Amino acid sequence: MIIYQAMAGRLYPKVVDSILYGISKINMEFSEFHYPYELIDEKDYSNKNNILQMIPSSVKHPRYKGLLYGVFPTHHLNIKEGDFVFTVLNHPVDNIYELYTYWKFTRNSNGPRTPDKVKVAEDENPAKLYSVEKEAFCSSKDWTLEEYIEKILNKETIYIEHKDVKYEFMSEMFYGYKSIDHFDFMGKYSDIPKTLNRLEKVLNCEFEMQEHPHTKDQNKINSYSGIQYKRKELEELLKDQIEIYENLDELFPE
């Protein structure tokens, strides 16, 4: 089994599209396992308002012949001997600002969410996250960049809420992996050609970077372009993750 335990980033959709396009040529099966949020109260798993359909932390991903991919925390992994697990990373501090851009984008894109639109999303397509996810973002506080960074520096819970269900962002999205021992390879968004070349050898197929509607500037790694509030403090907080990021070639040699 090949497992892409993804980390969210601007180029994540583009990388996924490229990998899926490549493996489609060799008829490899694939399945998505996408759980970027965690239930603050796991009893809400059976709550009828758990429209985002997040799962308890004890649940493991299914075993699957082929490729399984998605953004999900490590405690959902179900690894067996012979599996190949990989991810692609952004610089840990850049990723913090990127996530703020995603927060603002999800709150503000496509106009305001109205109760009737959310109701349609719930009734007609409960497996689709976006409509209700956007409503949950819009009902949350519209933080300034400074408020958001201070929460991360203080390690406060960052969550969104839909009705009476609260969803916490998976901590690895902000603070990185406590351990990388389960990974067989970690690549960089900043060096996609080299990363995809390495994966081509594992998957035995060829990739072509695909156009994606959410990445209009196909060569731009990061969406965020504003002030980098308290970057030095973030670098200190994430110094272990930065060390990993800067030494990936040595940690995962070919």
C-alpha cells in the first residue's frame, strides 16, 4: 500500500492531480482519506450536526490496494510492513502564513453562505465538505493576522464550529510531526521536480504537473504575501521542524 499523508499547502491540489493523473496511466487504484479537522468532543461523532463527518482519533484508515491520499493526522495511520508512506512539505514557518491565507480565502470566497445554501449542502450531498466547511469558517471569528499568530505562539486551540459541533485543526498542520519515523520519503513543495522524480521511481510511472483552478500562478509556491508578523518567534517555536525540513536530502537519501 502507498500512503500519501499529505500536508496542506497551496500546491497540494496540483501535486495530487499530477500523481493521480500519472497512476491512472498504469491503472493503479486510489482512494481519498481526508480528515484535516478533529472533533473537540468525540461524542459528537454521532451528532446529526457533524456534517463535516470527522471521525474519532482512534479510527484508522482502511487498508487499500493502491494509493491512499489525504490530509489527516498520524494517529489515523494503519501501516503494515511493506507500505510506502510519503509527504510533501512547505517550509514550516511559511506554512503558518499559508494557513492564514486559506482561512481568509475560505471565509471570503464565493460570497456569503446563507442558511438555505447550507441546508441544501446538508440534504443533497452530505459527503461534500466545502459548503458547510465555509459556513463554519464564516461563523468563526475573523481574526487579524496578529491574533492568529499569537494563538499559534501560545498553542491555543484553533477551531471552527458548525451549529453545536466544534472542529479543531489537526495540530500537525501548525506544529509539524512529532516523529517522522513512519515516513519513507519526505519531499518539498519548493523542489517539486525532484520530489516527483523520486516518487516516479517508487510508483513506476511518469508525472506531469497539472494545471489547477486554485493555483493560477502555476510556479508560485505560497499564496501569502503580507507582513510576516513575529517570524523570528515562529522560527524559534518550530526550530525542530525547520531542522528536519532543511535536512530532508540527508534524512531521505535516494
